[in-house]
Amino acid sequence: MKKMLCTLLALTMLFLLAACGQQGAAGEAGDLAYVKDKGTLIVGITDFAPMDYRGDDGSWIGFDADLARAFAASLGVEAEFLEIDWDNKLLELNDKNIDCVWNGMTLTEEVLSSMGCSEPYWNNAQVVVLKKELAAEVKDVESLSSLRVAVEAGSAGQAAAEEAGLSITALLTQADALMEVEAGTSDACVIDLSMARAMTGEGTSYADLVYELSLTEEVYGVGFRQDSELVAAYNDFYAKAWADGTVQAIAETYDVADFVIG
Amino acid sequence: MFITVLRALNSGFLRSLEIFALTLLGALPLGLLLSLGSMSRFRPLKYAVKLVVWIVRGTPLMLQLLVVYYGPGILLGDNWWGGGAAGRFTAAALTFIFNYACYFSEIFRGGIEGVPAGQREAGQVLGLTNRQIFFRVTLLQVVKRIVPPIGNEVITLVKDTSLVRVIAVYELMWEGQSFIKASGIIWPLFFTGVYYLLFSGLLTVLLGRLEKRLGYFKV
């Protein structure tokens, strides 16, 4: 009897916990004031070159990191970077552990419906990465059908690969998907063009990998809490920074000018 | 929605259970072998076993999973696991068996060395062979002594199964988390806790009964 009671109690507590999480998801007024009050804009990121990655001195650099600092400065606050588990980005955002998700985030249906999203600032594609010797055999989507394809779970790459009818394995991150190809445990992976460009070919750890064939085109945006005034503040900032050439200058620094859009 | 979630969680839980059962089946006998090796009078064997146990206990299980699964392909250029779900599962199960066998071996060693020397000597006086003494006198007493520490490891194993998702074996927590990724629904992740709690609760009861049943011979 006692044990049953305990089990029931445990169940109730778990449900309460889940309920709390969902309440937190509701948008709140005064997000801009909240950020200005505490003096920091906490930016949720993952290690994802060329958007956010560690420079030689250990601090976060990259196109998104530099732009995030500029945006924080325009609000008169400090930008702080917090590495998160990408799967839990919505949870982190709604729990106010971070104030925005800013890490080459593809604006998918799910993201658009669960976050307050900025205007798109980046054009991207989902590309197929594979070993050089295999690349010659791959001409079109049909020739991929016999391959084992790795993707990041819940990513735009997974959606694109499923759309194309490929046989996929879902991994935790895009970096894991790349490692699968290198280890030969998968034949190919579908990841962001920006990441494929930065992490494959000469001078990288994946010198024997190449990217071919883009499956879909997509755009990146910055995610804030739903109904946050930060969205409008960001869009204003970006329009100005684009007009005065700040955005283009940062893009030049990281050799990504082809991707950025105004 | 609730039914969809439960179905996904059940399939994940089944995968976790498979890892759990295979690990116990493999690691208990292998652990006994390793413990005998670590007590061997043949020095090279003894130190080889101790070295292996040190490495396995001294590194995270998650790292071992990554090394075992990706190591062959990246370091040796030959991925012998195959890429399919079966290869991933095999690699995960073997890593778990070996890892837990190392922990078990130390528990066995403690149990065996803890049996009073008088028990052995009594066996010798009665004219039993070394083999008979080990299996009929020592081992039975060892089993009784090691049930609580082994039970500890068994409960830990329930939760450690959640690590296999790093090599894309889709166990319980992966399934729970997939609802956040796919549709922004958070509660399934927390709800996986109910599965872990109920299962470890059941194990606690079973282990308690086992302990009671072994209580008939007091040492």
C-alpha cells in the first residue's frame, strides 16, 4: 500500500513538472525591459563554425557571435554566450536561461510556431556530404537511395532527407553525422551548406570528404521568446547594420558574404 | 497525443530493456572470470586484468561507446560494425557488457576474498578438491555477500542505458526528447522518469526478496 502511494506521488509530481514547463512557454510582456534591467543578453549557441566557435584565445567568435555582440551593444547591454544542448533550445529559452537562440537556426515550421523569429538573414542549403571516392557515383537524388544517410535528429537536414525518401539514421548533432561518414558507419550525411563548407576539404580534419548536391534551400533567423519586443528591436538593428555595411564587414571577416541577405 | 507518446516511449523502453538484460547476462559471468584473473597467482595475467579494469573504470562509459563504435572506422579505416541499427546495437551491448563486467569483477573479488580462510581449510580437511571448495563452499557464500553491491550496480545500469543514444541507438530518453525536437512538446521527456522509477522500483523489490531468500545461511 505504501509503495503504491509513493508511486502515485511520484507520478503526480512528474505531471506537475511537465505542466510548469508548458506554462513557461507563454509569451511575456516586457522582455526588452527585462534584458535591459539585468544588463546582459544571454545568447544560446552551440559550437558551430562559422556561426559560433572558439577563437585562439578561447572566446566565442564567428558571424553570429560578432553580430550578437553588436546587437547587445545597440541595446546597451553585454552579450553573454551560453552553450546549450540544441535539442533543448526551446526549453532553455522559455525557462529564461537564455534570451535568444542565435546559432544558424533554420526557420522551420516548428521554430516559427514556437519562437518569436527575426527576419531571415542568411540563405542556406542542405547538402549531401560523402567520401571523395564515393562522390563520383552520386549524380542525383536517385543515386542516393542505396546509401545509409546520417542526419541530425529534428534538423532541416532530416526533413530534407526524409522528403527525398532516403534511408536515414538520426544522430544528436550535425558534427556526429559528419563523424559517421568519416568512420564509414554511414555512407553520407545531410547537413547545412555553411557547416559543410567550413568543416570539409583541404586543411580540415575531414580532408577526404566533399559536399555535393543540395537537397533544399532554406533561411536562418534569430529566435526570441514568443511575442518578445526583442524581435522588433533586432529587426530594426539589422536593417540599420545592413544599411551602414556592418553586416557585410563581419561577413567578409568570416568569408561568408555569399550567404548573408539584407 | 498521449497514446502516440506512450507508443514511442514503449518502443524506446523496450530497447533500453534489451540493453539492460543483455548486459546482465553477459557481464555477470564475464565479471566472475575477470575477478578470478585479477586474483590469479600467474602475475602477468593478474596485472593485465588489473590494467584493463583500471582503463574501463577510469574512463566515462559514454566515451567508451564512441571509441568502440567509431574507433575502428576512424583509426583503422575499417568500420566492422556495419552502419545499420543492428551494428549500433551490437556495439552498444558489447561495450556495456565489458564495462559492467569490470565493475562486477571488483565486487566478486571483494566477495571471494571476504570469505573466511577457515571455510577453505574446513573443505580441505574434509578432502574436497580445490574446484569443489570453490564451487560448493566459497561461491555460495560469495553470492549472499555480493547481492547488495551488485544490486547497486543493477540500479545504476537501468539509468546508464540512456547513454546509448550517443551512437544513435534509440532508447527511452531519446524517444522522449524527440518530441521536443519534432513538435516542441516537453512533457514526454520528463515522463520517461516514470518508466525509470517504476522499473528500478520493481528491481528493488526483487533484489530485496532475493536477499531474504539467501538469508538462510548465516555466516
